[in-house]
Amino acid sequence: MKPALTSPSTATPPQRKRSSAARIATMFLALVCVSLLAVLGASIWSARQTSLSEGKVDTVNMARALANHADSSFDLVDTILAGVLEQVGHDGLAREPERLQAYLADMARRTPALQGLFLYDANGEWLLNSLATPPRGVNNADREYFIYHRTHADLALHVGSPVRSRSSGAWVIPVSRRFNHADGSFAGVALATVRVDFFQQFYDSFDIGAQGAIFLSNDAGRLLTRRPFNEADLGRDMRNGPVFRLWQQNGASGSAILVSAVDGVERLYTYHHLRGYPLMVAVALSKHEVLAHWRSTAIAGTAGTLLLLAMLVALGLRLIRQLIVRDRLQAELRQAQTALEATNASLEKLALSDGLTGLANRRHFDHRLGVEFKRALRDQSPIAMVMIDVDYFKKFNDLHGHVEGDACLQMVAHAVQSGPRRPGDLAARFGGEEFAILLPGTSLEGALAVAESVRAAIAALKFAHGASPFGVVSISAGVAMLTPARGQHPRALVEAADRGLYRAKAEGRNRVAAA
């Protein structure tokens, strides 16, 4: 029974065997660590989005409450102004001005939002007001709201920019309506001054954090009031601010993360435009404060996960060290296995060699052809082959005998072996008096040169051949080269070289021909 052979190309290197278990353990440990970190990252990101979503819900609810408060406040003020103008239109100012004066004072006293109620004639002079002791010599024709009504014929409610009251010195929001003479000409302005601190007190009741903000503005983009309060901000132009741009894009309400145009703080904003008035209210929570709880939770979770990972890595490294120790204890077994593999390789080498010529045998040649053909296909590189046949060898055997025939084949094999120059080339006995040379990465010209050198070397030996017309031993050689295509079989190269050999014989032998 022949001993089992192991191909050198398929044998597992000892070093790979030694490190495979440790490598797998290391890769598994790394995979677990990366997976835990990935899960942690996804969880942290999801929690962050949840915190931002909850913050948005809070701002939406607060914005709705603030809008309802502003709506009801300005509804009441508008109703009072409409009532005043109705009495002026019905009774006139000349009839019972004391009763109308008392009505204005009573409305101002009973309405928390109001600082005062006023009537001005077409020149800006005070006609009536709610003050007990109005200042003398005051004319309001220079005020923005008065100029607006004097130059606009509509009777709609107008909300102006905040001003300091000339009667009390307090900051107020002027809410006014125009009234006309019977002929439709401008008769004057009815004014209600809404206290800025009325809204401030309401805004202070909301928990918006240290960096939150609430503001009320009119459609002209003027800031009416804001928390945190700063006098310098009152009347500020907000038209180029991010909230106004968002309102212009999205309509009556919306939410977004924006950077404030007033203080540069990044916040979660929600705005609502009032239904019946040219006003907009917005509330914002600091993004930093909204994410504060998430941030502390994320830090704690990350620390716990990293601690777990550290313990896991320590246990994993201990396991890997044990695997390495186990490999060391198996060193003698591996050495014995290596020696056995070397013995098998030697036996395989003998099995792959031709006993007469010492060249590679047909089995070896076919195996190498398959390997080199696949490499040439992968690299798209050329592969060449030389097919050699001893001319009139049967006649040589008949004339000189088989002993001399063996000597002739050995002589030819020696010449064939001297043809290839590179480590990757292979000279083989193909069968009988046929030989083959495999030349990976060789052009047709290079293969022809190798074949011609072998033919010339044999001719130079002048080995006598009484049955040959040349008088000496000669060879015919066929050469083929191709760059393999997908689906092509290695035998295509052999068949092409064989055609070249037939061509060399057909042209008179003792020559080299390409397929």
C-alpha cells in the first residue's frame, strides 16, 4: 500500500495552526466589544432624539398656552376699544364727556393688562383719557401708531412697537384704532396702552430653564416683550431673525432648532401666530438644557459599559493566554506532524517525478498547468507551452534497441531541463518520447526562443540516429501562447501546442513552429 500523500499547497503551516485558536478568540472578543459599543452608541443616539422630541412637545404646549393668553388679552383690549368708539360714535364727545371719562377710567382700572385708555383728536391732542390727573401740554402726533392711522384709512386694530408712556413712564404696547368724522375724514385715534410687565409676569410663571426664552412680536417684526427681559431689546427688528424666516416659510405655527438672533443661544423654538391679530408668540428651550439629563445619563451609561468592556477584555485576554499555553504544550505533537508532512512531501515529490529522466511526470505537469492557468486567468497574464517530440524515435528503438532508446531519452531530457531559466518554469516528460515545457508569464517570442535553444542544444550533441534522414537525434517542437479567458480550459493550451508540433513535423521536422 502506498503511503498517503499531502500536497504542499494544501498543508496548513504550523504557525497558522498555532495561532488559529488565539486569532479566533481575539476576533470574537473584538466583535463583542465593537457590538457592545455599537449598541451603546445607538441607545445613546435614540435617547438623545427622545429628549429632543420631548422638549419639542413641551415647547408646543407652552406656545399654545401663550398664544391663548395673548389672544384673550388682546380680545379684551380690542373689545374695550370697540366699546369706547361705539359710545363716541353714538353720543359724541361733546355730550357728557365726564361720563365717558369715568367709563375709560373704570375699564382701565378693571382690566389688569391696561395701563390706560386715551382718545386723541386729528392733531394728536388729548380729548379724553383714563388718568385721574393727565399731564398738560402733551401731544402724541409724533407717535408711530398716530402717524400710521393718519396715513392709513382702514379701521383695523393696530399693534405698535413698545414705547415709554408719557403719562407714567412705564413701558407699554400701544393698541389703537382710527375713528373718522361723518364724512369719512380722519377724526383721531382711540388708544389702549397694554402694560409690558403684564406679559412679563405671565411669562415668568413658565419653567423654561435658565437659558430659555419667550417673546411676543408684531407682524412688522418688532419685539414687544421678551423673557429674559432687557429694555434694550424692546422694539428690536426681528424680521431677519430665524423665527421670522421660519414663520414666512411654514405659516401659522412651527418648530425648529435655531440659534437666537438676540443672544446667539441654540434653542428648540416653537412659534404660534395669533388667529385674529398681527402678533406672534414664541417659546424656546435651550438645547443644552434640554439635553442635560440625557447627557448625564449617557455619561453614566458609557462609564458602566466601558467598565463592563474592561472586565470582558481582561477575561478574554486571560482566555487567549490559556490558548497560547495550550499551543505551547502541543509543540512536540506539531513538530512530529511537521516531520510527517515533510516525509509525505518527499514521497509526493518522488511520485511526481519521471523515474527515467528525472523530469516532472505527466501528473505533476497537469497539476501545475491547472494552477498556472488559473493564476494567468486571474492576473490576465500570458502563459506559454512548448510541446517536444523526438523525431523518428520508434525507428531509433527498432534500430538501436531500447537501452539506447532510454539513453536517447535521458539525453533529450537533460537538454529540455536546461531550456527553462526561471523558478516558475516547468520541464516535464509528457509521455513516451514527448516532452513539455510550461512557461508562465512568457510571450510567444520568448517561448519560441526557449524551444529553439533546446532544439539547438540537442542538435549540437550529434547523438547518432541511423534511421533518421538527419543522421543524428533531432526534435520537433510546437509552441503556443495565450492569455486565458473566462470559461476556457487549460487543455486549450495543450491542444494549441500540439497543433504547433504537428505543423513542425509537417514542415520537415527538426524545427520549431508556432500554433
